[in-house]
Amino acid sequence: MSKHAFYTKDLSVYYGEKQAVKKISMEFPAREVVALIGPSGCGKSTFLRSLNRMNDLIPGARIEGEVWIEGRNICDPGTDVVSLRQRIGMVWQRPNPFHKSIYENVAFGPRYHGIRGKKALDEIVEECLRKTALWDEVKDRLHQSALALSGGQQQRLCIARSLAVRPSILLMDEPASALDPVSTSKIEELIAELKKEYSIVIVTHNMQQAARISDKTAFFFLGDLIEYDDTQKMFTNPSKKSTDDYISGRFG
Amino acid sequence: MNLPATDIRTAPAEKAPKRQRHIAEEFRGKFYVYFCVLLMIVIIFSIVYFIASRGLAPFIANGVSVKEMLFGLKWNPEGDPAAFGALPFLFGSFATSLLAAVIAAPLGFCASVFMTEIMPKFGKTLLQPAIELLAGIPSVVYGFVGLSVIVPFLRDTFPGQGIGILAGALVLSVMILPTITTIATDALRSLPSGLKEGSYALGATRWQTISRIILPTTLPSLLTGVVLGIARAFGEALAVQMVIGNAPHIPHSLFESATTLTSIITLEMGNTTSGSLHNNALWSLALILLLMTFVFVFVVRVLERRVKR
């Protein structure tokens, strides 16, 4: 079991009466990239959000089933959501830096979790900005507003910010779909680099991107997991016809 | 864009009168809008001109010094020698409205956080209408309630007569609460949800998210609400007048009788004849009120520019 970072068992998510995710069981290997693909509204983002209980914030959302991370079922009502989210970083489609300086954006999470010393914070900020290849671009203006950065830089800052609380898993919801091609390729290089240390789950609408960066790919359709296999196999020789149709662009 | 499709297909002979009708319509609409705008501008400028011409008269025609008006302590326009010190009124106006803002701002912020972050449903259906109702209560009713409830309470609890700066500020704080709360609520609602999610995803608690992300990010808008509240308090006459005691001196405590610019104007205006020095001196006080309003509007503009950035 140790080679799996985490797994879900019969995970369902409901919005009111509507079942958005239907009894999905998936295993996520440690330090690999898993891409979730499928047409809009297929439940892949909802599934992603339930992995760190972000669906708790949506009124009327309800989770059934189990998500096992580090030997604990996080769907258990007794789970400490705060420390869970510390273990699992998350990045969204639209970069959402706080209206603060670059430094403060990264130092923000560690501060929440009780790291106060300036030296310790300085080290974390530098380490995280280096990991996201942002350090050389911003080291002279750490205390300027993060909103002055370009979209791609903002997104890398958001990744750096989520790394700062030392997670082991990164969830990414279309992290590059609002960015230009150059920024996108930088994010992709970054993901390839980050998977040496983190287990990554990424939702993407871009088939080439999924093929380029992921080790395994899961195809979602109408809340069901249709097929989940090595990316190589999914893109060359999928076993389900609908997977083939979707990947080759015949629907969706 | 408003041309009907048939217009294109109709014969050229029919076209001319139709087009003329459209032009006439367009002209009528334009005329109406321009007329209203012009009328508004004329009214505003006439008011400002009128207040300024009367309000400046004591300084120009009667040689009253601006310094005396702003810093003098004695107000006795009918006396011999006449005194025009308005500092006690200025002090009373600032003290009551700033104190009211200090009381109302935390309440308003908390109410808006509650309505947007903690219980949106309850807030929208119950709390928000209740607070908006506060805005519709006439000021004489506020004054009456202040006189019958707050003043006796203060009299029994603290030394003094109960009337004074604190009584005025308490009444005003309830009156400006809707302004502060409504603007703060709008600001919190318009906050991009990504910011909140970003904070929660880092493992922040709700309180940490509110105090370190939501409130700091919306601070300029929150302050706009406070400034507008102060402006409203500054201009309020009746309710304050009923509970402040109207003694023209700077009080030594919050529970001693004082007065404001607005209450002096309403109290004395009936006892003067138009054009007299006393009457014009009251216009000078009105001019000060007007200038303060300009300052408040300016501050709000500056804050709004900060929001946009």
C-alpha cells in the first residue's frame, strides 16, 4: 500500500439531490502525476475538490464514501480539516494571489501554522520561490504587490504559496488554462520538476497537456470514472470506445 | 440598432418621413436628458453660490476674522462687542460624529461579516432588512428615543445630566449603522471567491481568513462606508439637538451639555432677520458644513481610487 499516496473508495459527491460524482474508487501513486480529463460538468473538478474537503465550503454539497490519506479516512467527520489542507496544496484555474506583497503571499500559510521567526520565514519563502523558478525573477521586489506580476508569475506564486505549508500532495484545477503558451509551458516544466517530491493530481481540458505531463490519466464522464490507466496506454490504445472518442476529439 | 428590419426593405419614397421621425425621437430623448442634467447643475451651483455669498458676508462686509470664527470660544452675535467664535460647535460636531463612527464601525463590520460569511441565509432574509429599516426611521424618532431612553440611562449611570456628547454619539451611531453595514456588506459580497478558497486551502480557519484576508482586502471600501457615515452624522441636526443639551461651550466630559453646528443653526435661525449680521453668521456655519461635506466626498473619492487599484 505504501506506493500509493492515497486512494478513494466509493467516493460520491452530491449537490443537493444531484449526484455529481458517482462511487469512484481510484488509487493515486506517490510522486506521480495523475491527469483527470473529461468534458465540462463530468465531475472531475468536484472530485478533485473533495480530496481536500473544499466542497465543505459549498452549501448543500455532501460527500459519501472514503478518501484514505496517510492511513486516515478524511471524510470522517472528526477530521481536522485545517491540518488536512496543510498536507494537500491546491491551485486553481485563475491565479488568486492575496492582495499583499510577494513575500507575504508565500509566508502567509506558514504564519497561520505558527512559524513566526523572520529567519525561518525568509528561508521558506526563498525555498518555495526557487522551487517554482520564480526566485530569480522576483528576488529584488519581494515586498512589492503580488498583483503587479504577470498571470503566469501569479500562478507560479500561488503554487509557491501552497508549497510553503509543506504538503505532500498537490491538487491542480486547470492550472494553465488561463495562461498564455509560454507561461503554460513554464507551469508544465514546473510540474515535471515538482513530481520528484509531490504527488500531483491535475484537472485539464487540454489533451496534449495531459499526454505531456501525466503518468496516469483518468477519464470522467457524467460523474463516472470510465477508464483509468497509464497515460501512454490511454492515449494510444484505450480499452473503452468512449475514451477513444473523447481523446481523439469526436465528442466533448 | 433600433431601426426595424422593415426599414431596410421599404421603398426609398417611404424612407424619408420614417427617418425624420427617428431623428425627432432621438432629439426629444436627448433634449430631456440634457435639460435634467443642466437643471441639476444649475440648482447645485445656485445653492453653493447662495450659501457662499451669505456665509462670506460677515468676513467681507463686517470684518469678522476667519480665525475668530474657527478658533474663538465665545459665540454672541447680538452682543456688544459681538463674538463669533464657533469652535465649540465645530468641536461638538466632530466629537459626536467621530465617536458615533467609532461605536458604529465595529458593529457594522461584524454585522456584514455575519451576513456574508457566517450565516448568509439568515443575514439576507432577516438581518439585512432589519438594518435597512433603521435607515428609514425619521430622525425625530431617533431623537425622541434618545431623549426617553439613552439620556435617563446615562443620567442614572454616570455623573451629570445625561445629555451631552455621548448621548448624541450613541443616537448618531444607530443612525449611521445602516450606511456602514450596507457598504461593508456590498464590499464583502463582491470579493472574488478565489481569495477565500486560497486561504482555506492553505489550512486557514474561518476566523483567520476573515481577519487576515477578507477584512484587509476590503479595507478601502469599509473605510468609504465609515466616511459616508461620518458625513451623515456631521449633517444630522434634529436627533442630536434633542439629546446634546445645546450649551455653546466646549464640554469637559462626555456627559456635559454641548452643541453642534447644525443645532445652533436650527435653534437660532428663527430668531434672526434675513440679512442681519447674526443671520449671515449662521450662514457662515452652513458654509463650514458645506466645505466639510466637500472634504468627505473628496476622501471617499480617494478611497475609491484605492479600491480600483
